Amino acid sequence: MMSLNVRPVLSALFRNRTGAILVALEIAIALAVMVNAAWIIAQRIQQMERPAGFDVRDTFAIGVAALTSRSDLGAAQREDLAYLRSLPGVIAAAATSSVPLSGYGQGGSISQRPGPRAPSVDERSMQVDESALAALGIRVIAGRAFSATDIQPLSHDIFAGAPAALITQSLARKLFPDGNALGKPIYGGDNNTPMTVVGITNDFMGSVWGSPSYYTVLYPQTPGSFGDYFCLVRTQPGKTEALMRTAQRHLAISNPDRVVIVAQTLEYYHRRLAAENRAVVIFLTLVTALILSVTCLGIFGLTTFNVSTRTRQIGTMRAVGARKRDVVAHFLIENAIVLAIGGLAGCTLALGVGYWLSDQYQLPRLDLRYLAFGLVTLAVIGQLAAWQPARRAAAIPPSVATRTV
């Protein structure tokens, strides 16, 4: 009976180190891609299953921009809102700087304390008038909504002139996990002027900036003085498309100093976002499967090559008493060492890529459970890839192997 130890395995592996290094590198790349792809896929699926939080079906948005520097968008905004609110079938209309679920909008950061070093939370910003909640069908669950006296003109510093703010329930919990956010001061970006949380709304998604989230802040500011604005219009059920076309035709010709840049239902943006998420999920799944397949082929090829070039060594092992399972174990241990080296390098690479993705695209930090699951998955798949060549090695008769030159 042969006692198998790691030293001869390491010795054999060192003599064929080039192939082992290449496969270990392949394993590291595969692990980094698989783990981060799985994490992004999970985020996208969660986005598809998460409700928007407002009336998607019966709301549309019309965007307007100034044609010249002499355009009076403030007056145009008031005229457009008055017209939209007068249409039969319109429940509410509001002016805003952003369109939820679309690419029209902006994001920033919000914190409990002033200063650039204060811990902050990435958020989606919306400058709105007092009718925005009614136009989206959003509820105030604590505090109050904006009144007409709260609304201020929007300047280039979006936090100037905004002493009050509404935040979503999820953002309130994130900013103030140990207490109630109502009535507390918050600070936007590097601004040192406090804004008081006057109300907390139900969770709803803001614009698509990085990725949509429930961390949304509403500022009481009219966007019309900034060069463009959007009108959000909520209608009675079944009248959205017809009213949007009517409004688009009127706004296109009613004022020659500005132009309609977009007119779409929020349901359209919701469907488009879901389609984009599905496309990302399918693409990343295919890429991950392809990389895993290539990695398995690399492991299979390395083990097969080692078997074909070491038949004499295998015959000697068998001749001195090694059993078939000892030969299988030899090659599986050898493969496990390569997997361990590649896995260690892959963990470092996966964490580095995850940090970069989080920083560049405002994604949540990589969940370490995905890294652990990826390691286990790759280890199992890698050993299965080496199993058949190892069994083939064990099947070589000692008499044939010792005659091979």
C-alpha cells in the first residue's frame, strides 16, 4: 500500500510549472469575473423585482428647453402647467428637474454633518414644486409636503435657497439609523448650509444615475429658471397616451422661445429599464458561462497533458504498490494546489474589481458571501474537470506504463 504525501505532488508540479501558472492565472480571472458578474446580476434582478413606488401606468413627462438665452422659461413653465392642469382627465401636473426611471436627472451625496469628510449616502436629486407628490402619486408618511411658500428659484448651486427637503423612508433610515429623521438637518455634497427634513415619503425610485435606488431627495425649487424643466402629469386611468399627444402638440407651438425635447410615459421608462436589466443579466450570464467553460477546458487540458507526459512515472507508482485511487488522488491534489493558488489570486482580483465597480458606477459593495460561493463553485468545477484525466491515468496498466519511453 502506498502512502501519498504532498511533497512528490509539489515536485511534479514544479517541473511543469509554466502550464500550472497559466491555468492558475486563468482561474484567478474566472473567479474575479464570475463573482462580480453574479453580484451585478443579483442587483439587476433585484431592480426588476423592486416596485417603482409611484404611479407608473398613468403618468407622463414632457421636457422643455430654452432655445436662446433670452427665453423666459420661468414664465413658460407657469403657462405650461396652467394649460396641463386645465386638460380634462388630468389629476395633477408638476414641474421638476428630473424624470424618475429615466436618464434625465442628477445625483449627489447627502450627509448628517457638514464637510467633505462627513459620511455620506449617494442619492437621486429632484427639484420640484408643491404639486410633485400629487403628480407622482407619492404619499407623505411623516411630516408634511411642500407648500407654495417653500418653493424657491433654482440656482446653479442646487442647495442654495433650499432650506427644506423631503426624503424617502429608506434614505431616512440610512442617514439616521438610530432615530427619527424628521426635523433633522442634512447637508448636500460639500455644502455647509443645513436643510431641514420636513417630511418623509414612501420609497420611490429617482432617475437612473448609476443605478436606480430608493435614496431620493426632493428639494423645493422651481427648475424653470435653470434652462430646462420637465412637467410630470398624472392622468385618469386609460387617458395617458391621448393626453400626452395633445399636450405635446400644444406645447410644441404655444411658445416659440422654447422647444419640447421629450415626451414619454413613465411606463415606457419602466419597461426600458427592465429590458436593459434583462439584457445585462443575459449578457453577464453568457460571459460567465463562457469563461467557466474555458477555465474548465484549461484545467482538463493541463491534467491531460500531465498524464500523457508522465505515463512512465505513473507506471512506476503502480509497480511499487500505488492503487488506482492513489493515482487519482495524486492528480486531484495537484489540481487542488493549482486551484488554491488561482483562487487566492482571484480573491484579491475580485475584491479590487468589485471596489472599482462600486466607486465608478455607484454599485453596492461586493457581498463577501458571493466570493465564498464563487470559490466553492470553482473548486468543485475545477476538480470535476480534472477527474476524467485522473481516472484515465489510474487505468494505465503497470506493464504498459513501464515499457513506455
